[in-house]
Amino acid sequence: MHGFQFSLNRRQTLTTLATALAVPTSTWAQSDQPVKIILPVSSGSGVDGITRAFSPELAKALGQSIVVENQPGMGGVVGSQALIKSAPDGLTLGVVSNNHVIYPSVLKTLPFDPVADITPIAVLGATPMALVVDPRLPVKDLKEFIALLKANPGKYSFGSSGNGTILHLAAEIFKDLTRTFSPHIPYSGFAPMMQDIMAGKIAWGVAALPAVANQVKAGQLRALCISSLGRSASAPNIPTSSEAGSPFYVVEGWFAAIGPKDLPAEKIKRLHGALTTAFSTPEVKEAMARQGNTIKVSSPEFAKEFFSNELHRYARVVKRAGIERR
């Protein structure tokens, strides 16, 4: 497996379906208590929208009500810590993204281990990311953009939603692959970063494709590529990086379901089966497509390996880029 791109082979897919079918219906209403889903992000974010889209179908599959609770703070540490401190009784879940395994590389101190202190249940899907530029730049495609950066080292800066965030690291990966130099301007969030690209104050950035689709359509931003292996169904006209002439550049935003450490095997099986059922419904499929996400429900075993691989990948990126811990 390389980086953020992941896929399920035929055996994994059949195993996933078998897991869902193996859970007897009579066991799916084991408690009158609601299941709480803790989100370490604010309301209105990508992970928030994803979770609220699948929660109704998950509630049906479990036979229990779902309560979604946003606990943002410290870049996601607050919510993740709350999940980790929860009882491993199957009544508390978390939905996290890439930032969950970036913590150890960019924070000086962390009150938990983001891999050892959780129970991975499933990687649920991915969101394609796009490299976008100020449309006034004298470039028509990715090859010309790379040539521009190489001819003018340090002249064209890029922005991110904050130092050490996934958008920052995604851009650093691009710089490393293309051997270009571009100064980093960290912002206190995604919106001001995008505003400054559109205003011409900075030249480029990497963003989740659904978050910039309207601006790209309106001509306020130019999308030079998406950093996935294949084109996105929501924006089929945007080429992949390899199609556009860049070295292998694969960076996806992903979202995954986790539980507290030491979640019993029967609880993992039940929750995984319910998540598989929920993401197989037409309602969730339609919602994910509308948001520009791809559904890729993995096994718990795959999720565990994936988290570990991503943790090490980000550590290498942070070290190569010389990003200071905060």
C-alpha cells in the first residue's frame, strides 16, 4: 500500500460482506441506550457532514438511536482524547480523518497514542484532493506550473489551513516529489487560505475537491490535478497527477470509524457489520456521491495496518520538510 490510496481486493470485499451477514438480526438491538459518535471537529466540517449523512442508516442497522457529538479543540486532540477515555462497551465511537495520525509528528506532547490507544473498526472512505492555483498565473496545466516553480524558486508561495495540517503536508509531498521550492503560508483555517488564493495573495494550495468544486466551476480557482489514482466521478474533467505529467502523487483525505482501546471482538464485529450495512444503502451512497466522497469500507484488520502505515508516512513527510513541532 502506498500513501493515502487504499483499495479492497475481492477477498477483502467478500470478507466484509460475510461479516455483515454473519451478525444475527436478533443481536442488533442489544441496548436501549443510544450510541454516541464523537467527532474531534467542528460542526459543518467534512467529517461532520459525512457522519451526519450515514448516522440515520447506522441507527437502523444497529436498532439504536445515534447521538453525534462535536468536540473540537487543539486540532482534534480534545475529541480524540474523549473517545479514548470512553468505556469499551460499544456505545461510543469516533469518526476521524488523516489528522488523527499526524498528531505525534507535529505536536510536542500528546496525551495518548493515536494507534495503540484505539480500536480501529473500519476505514470508511476517501475524499479526493485537488491542487488549485490562482487562475491568473501564467500556466495552463500541471507541467507548466511545475516548470514555473522550478524557474522561480521561492517566488510563489502556497497556503494551508494551518501548520502541520493535512493540507500542509499534502503540499509538502508535492514539493518533495517535484523537487520545487515554494514558501509555506499557514492560515488559521481553510476559508482565509482559499480567499487569498482567489485574491492573488498566494499562488496555490491543496484542498479537498468538494470544498473547492464551486470555485473551480466559477473560474475563481484553477484545478491542475487531483491527487488520486483515478479521476473523480464528481469532477471527471480534472486529470490525475500522473495524467497531468507529475510524478506519482497520491494524497487522499480519508475518514474512519474507531472505538476505545480493548473493544471486545463481538462489539467490533457488530459495529463493523452495521457500518457495512449503512454504507451499502442507496441513501448513504447518494449522500457520499453528492459530497464527492468515495466509499471504501475496509475490514478492522486492514484499518489497523492502515493507521500504522499512515502514522509512519506522515512522520517521514514532517521530518523531510523540517516542520517544527508546536
